[in-house]
Amino acid sequence: MAAPNTSDLTTYLSTLGVTASAGIDEGAILAAVTAELEQRTGRSKFQGDASATAIRYTINYPFGQVMRLEINDCWTVSEVRTGYTGVAGSGTVLTEYTDYTHFPQNHAQRSLPIEAIDFIACPSTSPGSILITGKLGVASSMPSDVFQAILARAAAQIIMQQAGESGSISEQKQGDRQVRFDTKEGQDTVSRLINQFNMAVTRWAKVPML
């Protein structure tokens, strides 16, 4: 699915019995929440690119047991080339499982992007001599849990902003009616929305590579 827009957020808020005030910039809040998600997970482009991008990389000595090259998240990699000199067509195109493997293994089945290339055969170590061509991003379309998490965090932000306070909110007056947010296990709606966002952060957080 595509990234959530202001229409999606308005619909989501309505399920909570909330209408955003005219002065609230829903687009800016969605952008800020998405930026927070990317910063906390160490990932970008949860909705991946439709076209491929070629990026030059350098793998440095000393090598460990695994010659691992960390790359920008790609939901698919179409070509790995070593010995690239900057001239189109230069170098050697490598073969998956013969010359390299993707990390993490079985990434597609695990609904994860490719984060690194593990070389089986020794690649070129000249600066910028490894060329990876792939479609950048976590997935071809935004994962549903990420989509919902962004909406939840944005909704929580709007509720707090309209209440004019940064703490927890259990009820809010809107026009001539009082909106009361239900509680579950001692948590108000805002807390549960933020917790939903934090769960997505935990699910998608990038693990540092050794």
C-alpha cells in the first residue's frame, strides 16, 4: 500500500471520534512521524522505489570470516558488479550463490529488505569498485503495520495538540459533545496509539552489523 496521506489520517481520526482542528497541519504531522520512524529504525523508504538505482560501494580490508558489505536497504537487487571503474559496463557481474549471497538470508520470505551482500569470492577493494543495482526501500509497498503505526502516532499527536497538553488524555471536549477515550489495562487511547507505533519501531529496527 502507499504511504498514508491526510485523507487516510482524517478517516483514522474519525474512528476515534476525533476531528482535527482547522489549524492543525496533518501533512506536516505525518511527515514528522515518518521521519521519527525512519530515524528510530535506521531505515528509509518503507514504501520502496518502483525503479532500480545503481550505487557504488567500497569494501575495505581487513576481511573477517565473512566479507560483508552493508548496503542501502533494497527490496530487490538485480545486479552485483565488482571491478567497476565508473565506466558503463566495466567490471564483472557476479552470480548469486556462486559469488555472493544476500543478507539476511530468506529476506523475502521474512518480509525484510536486503541489508548487505555477503561475498563468497573475494571482490575488488578499489574505492567505489562495487556497483549494486537494486530497488531501494523496505518493500515494494509500505507494510500494513507500518502504515497503521504512522497513522496511530499521528493521531496521538493531534489529540495531544488539541488538548493543549503533553500528558495522557482520557477525554476531550469537541464542540457540543464530550469525547471520552476508552481505556484498556489502565492505558488511555493516546498511550495505546503511541505503543502501537513503538511496536512497529521494535519490529523494523535495524540491528547493527559487527
